[in-house]
Amino acid sequence: MAEGGQDQEDKSEDPTQKRLDDALKRGDVVKSQEVSTWFVIAGGTLVMMSFAGSMSHSLSTSMRGLLANSYAIRVEGRGFLPVVQKIGIEVIVAVAIPMLVLLIAAVAGNMIQHRLVWSGESLKPKFSKISPLAGLKRLFSKQALMNFAKGLLKLALLGAVMTALLWPERTRLDTVVMLDPAAILPMTQNLSLQLLGAVVAILALIAAGDFLFQYRQWFERQKMSFQEVKEEYKNAEGDPLVKGKIRQIREGRMRKRMMAAVPDATVVITNPTHYAVALKYERGMNAPVCVAKGMDAIALKIREVATASSVPIVENPPLARALHATVEIDSEVPAEHYQAVAEVIGFVMKLNRAAGTARR
């Protein structure tokens, strides 16, 4: 028990959406029995207010005809079967709509608390369901104490309200046995509706409070420890260490590919020590293409490879910084840098032509 309490204390992080979705799949949802009870009682009150008269009239008419012609009903053999069928159909027709209203109320009492869930998790056998120790823990749990307090509160409130409603009617209730049966039903119906209305109002408050309590209990159960959040993030996004290693491998491959492309570059534009951008241009190309770029150590390596491969290196700090920030590897130089790059490449081509003329 101490370990379980300690584990619960460690669960200080709010649940993630995945945690909540997993709980829903397991059938672990917020459910207040008081809300379901309120919907059923409210549905019953609605049925009594709306359909009690029509039901009683329909059934009384059927029963009156049955009793008036009872002498003609055959009760031997198969003669009694049509009578039973007729009575059954009339009863079903009379109570069909009220029963449908109660069914809808019962379903709505659950659907309003959570969306529809299909889960067989609760059907799986669990040792905790038959364990005496687990049963003892449930008996003295916060949930059990809440249910006990809730039961006492309902008894006290309903008892007080029923007493307040029935006490003024005590003299009339004493004379009910002497009233005509036709007068008893309206009085009973009126008094029952008053009681049910009071019960519905009180249970609405209790149901609202119980739902908030159940939601808080459920939310606390879904809380996660920092390690669980970390593990879930790792499973969803991938291990940061693995992702870092993959990123290093990709960067290494890209660096090798860049360095292999530097000897074919037309020019390397530098900001003497911090930036280096290698551009390639051939006749027929729309614009020069960046084949390599880098900062600091990578920039130094680009300059070393360019020097070893006799690729011209031109120092132009503003242009080097601008190209490094705006152009990607294997992409054309942006239009706003065409003029500056064209001047550099034109200068390099002049040098190459001059060098070729000098060699001849």
C-alpha cells in the first residue's frame, strides 16, 4: 500500500492525449451512477406527466371490456390464447412510447458522460476482483467513503423534502381510505408529481457534484510520472539519442558530398575565416548553383579543398554571409544576389582567361 501511494505521489504530470485515448480504449471512462439515475428518474417523471393519462385510459378501457364480457371468454383448450394475445398487444401498445422514453433516458445518462465505448477489458478475469486485500482497500477507499457520504446526504435531503411536502397533506391522507376510488387517482398522481419534481431537483444537484468528483478521481488516475511522459515521447517521436545519431550520420554524409563537389566549383566566396560558399556555373545554366557551404571548421575545410583543387577563392564578406543565409545546397542563387554573384564569377572568368593567355 505504501508503494502504491508512493507511485501515485510520483504521478504529478497531467496526462497526455494519448494517455486519455488509451484509457478510453480500455473502457476506463468518467462515469457517475448518480447522473444515470437522475436521467432515469427524470424520464420517469416525464412519462408520468405526459403519458400517465393516456396509458391509464387505454388500459382501463381494455380491462373494462374484458371484465364486462368475462362470461363469454373460453378458458379451456386453445380458446384462452387469443385473449392473452389481445391483452398483451394492448398492454405493449399502451406502454411502448413510455418505455422508449425511459430507454432513451437510460442511454443518454451514459452518453452525456462519455462517448460510446466498446471494450472487453472489464470482462477479463483479474485477481484483484477476488483478492480479499484488494476488496478491503476498495471498502475503505476514498471512493467508498464518498459513496457512503453521498448516500447519507441523499437520505437526509430526500427525507427532509418529502416530509416538507407530505406534512401539510397529513389530514387529507388520513381520509384517503374513505374517498371514492375515482377521486384517489388524481390526488395520488398530483402528489406523486410533486414528490418526483422535488426528487429530480435534488438529485440534479447531487449528480452534478458527483460527476465533478468522479471526473477528478478519473483525472488523478490518468496522471503520469515524469518518466512515463518521457517514455511516451520517446515512443512517439523516437529516442532523442537515436535521432541525434541519425542526424550526425546525415550531416556527415552531406559534408562528404559537399567536399566531393568543391573541386568542380567555379568559385568559393568567403568571409575570410567564418563563412565559405562554393558556387558552380556553366554555360547554359539559369543561375549559379550552391554546391557547398559552411561555417568555421567546415568553411576552413572548403577553403582547403578549394586550394588543393585550384578553385579560385574570392573574399567578399557581405556576399558570403548573405549567400550562406539564403541559399541551400544544390539550389540556385536567389535573384536578389544575381548581380553581385555575376560580378564575382565574371572576375574569376577574366582571371582564368588571363591565366590561359599567359600560359600560351
